[in-house]
Amino acid sequence: MNGRSSNAQRSGGRVHGLVAPGFEAVAEQFRRNLSERGDIGAAVALVVDGTPVVDLWGGLANPDRGRPWGPDTLAVIFSGTKGFVAACLLLLIERRAIDLDAPVCAYWPEFAAAGKERILVRHVVSHQAGLPGLLTPVTPIEATDDARMAELLAEQPAIHAPGAGFYYHALAFGWLCGELVRRVDGRSIGRFFREEIAAPLSLDAWIGLPEHHERRVAKLVGDTGFGAQKHDDQARPERDPLAWSIWGNPGRFSTGELPANARYWHAAEVPASNGIATARSIARLYGCLALGGELDGVRLASPQTVGLGSTGLVRDREPYLNRPMAFAVGFQLQTELAPLGPPRDAFGHVGAGGSVHAAWPERRAGISYLTNTLRDSEDGSDPRSVALLQAAHDALKARDQRSSVP
């Protein structure tokens, strides 16, 4: 046990890490996730005013080999990667390399094909571009060629006028935004994130994992029924080509081996889906954003730019997921379902299977929950994340109330 004392030390030896006084309830809910709510392996971290107050891990990183989840275990965060991309976009907006109101083809001329010259950057970064999925069939291996996937999307016609529709761009968001970054900066999105965000903040976080870190990655395990929502009849191309283009092309949540467990997937840059990190690093990133973009003397972006990252660009019901969603520049925002925890001002991103990552500006906090036990509950109803986020928020609220007493 590292750090200060906590309930974690007395929870049967399965939970390890640091818990500051006043945050013991988070450790207790984390322990219950492992002992009662089915988590095989997981981690949770909370950073407040730049300081870690919760940094816990437990269970098994690889149940097949009996490898325990350790302090340096990495996990695939699926759509949590979109938060990494959003941070990159904000930096480029602040540097005036990208203008939200500019046509995408001003930076990427080939994108104007098939009548898409009126699509603006703001449409691409908020899932309103009308290119929610690939119409050309690709395999998971082919999908790791991000430049080729961007080329295929540039050739496609949009399914609606710019800004006139809202479909979650599950994978297309990453390929579109990644190519935009490449066109204006010259670096791939993975390299840009590593050099401009991860390195300055000392984050153990990647879009495109170096091979020497591979041994640290947790193995993902689909819980009963995982992926069924995205692989029922509506996702078959003959039944609904659009749904198939979003959720089934390429197939990545099949009943067989998950591509997200494969080295070729980890090594690639799939910038909407294959980010890999520790919970403490993600919490640190969002902790920085919650403080207005500066942490430990490192200034990522101005408070005004970070504010843009939480300013809504779209709020609507997603047709296929059948739930309300809201987005700023890449970041997911709160809805009545509260997928990012109790705070109304939260912004961040959830990930397929159950992970949640968010900044809570009012509480000056960043939080991240990672799990290798995948379930279909990304709408704020997963009891594992609900319990952790509520406990963390309650502890922060109590702390703030104590500090406000004269």
C-alpha cells in the first residue's frame, strides 16, 4: 500500500494504491466493484487542485495468466481517446492553425469531393459532418491505416447537409480529426498528442503504443452480451447500411478475439478508439483542464481555450444509440443522463465497455475510471462508474463545504 491509509488496505488485499483522508468512500465503492459488481480488473484516479487524492488499482489485468493489475498497468480506453483528440484540437485552435468556421477543404482540399465543400471544421469536431461511418468495407487490420481511412472518408458523400443532422461518428471522428491535424501541423495525431500533451504533463498515455510498453496492457474481457447492441440485425449491411458503416465496419466487438487486445491495434493510431493509458494519467490531464489548462507550471492552453472545449456545439438525441448526447470541440458534455458524473459542468468522454474520464471544473478535479470488464452501458447507468463518480463527488462537496466554514 502506497500513500496514506484507507479502507482499501482492509479490503481483502485486492485493492492497492493511495487514498487521501476524506476520500475513503471512493475506495470502498471501488472495492465493491471488484467484489460485488463484476470488475475483473480496474483502476480509478482522482486529481484535485493538481494533487492526486485517489489512485487505486486492483483485480487482474490478465485473467488468463493470473497477472494482477499493477500500478503501471495500461488499458485501452476506446472512445475515451476522443478526449485526447479534443485536447489536441484545442491547442491548434488556440494557435490559430485551425478555425472552427473554416471549411474543412481549406486545410484538406481532397475533402471537397462529392459535394462536401461546405462542411466546416465545427461540423467535423461535433459529429455533424454527415460522415458517421465508412461505406467501403474494411478489416480491422486495414482500419489501422489512418491515412487511408481518411482518404476513403474524403471520397464519400455526406448523408445530410452540413450541421443538419447528428450521428455519432464512432470511428470516423478520429480519422477525420486526425487527418485535419496532419494537414495543418504535419504530425500524426499520435505524435502530436505525445509531444504536445503527454510529454509536457508527464502522462503515461498513448495513441499508438510503443512495443516496449505492450507487456503492461490489460486484457479486455467482454461481459455477457457485450457488443450485442452494435451487432444485432440493424448493423448488418443488408438491413441497414448506415448502421453497419458506423458499428460494424470494421467489426471490432465480435464474439471472437477483440481487435483491441491485439498488438497491431495497440501499435496503430486509431484516434477515436485505441488510446491506451493509466487512470492516473487521464485524471491528471483532466485535472489540468479543470484548472483552466495549467498544471505544475505547464500551460497547455488558456482558460478561454479550455472554456471553448466545454462550450456546446450540438445537443440532440443520437438516432442509433437512442439517447441524448451533447458535444463541444470533441469533448462529450453532460446530458440529463449524467454520463460524466454528478457535476453539471463536467466535460470529457466515456469509453465503450464502461470507462469514464472527465474534468469537473467547479470542483477543480479530474477523474478517470478504467476497467477491463466490458459492458454495454455508456449512458450513465453503469453501477460501477455511477458508484465511483458519486462517491468522489460527495467527498469533494463535503471537502468544499468544510473549507468554506469560517
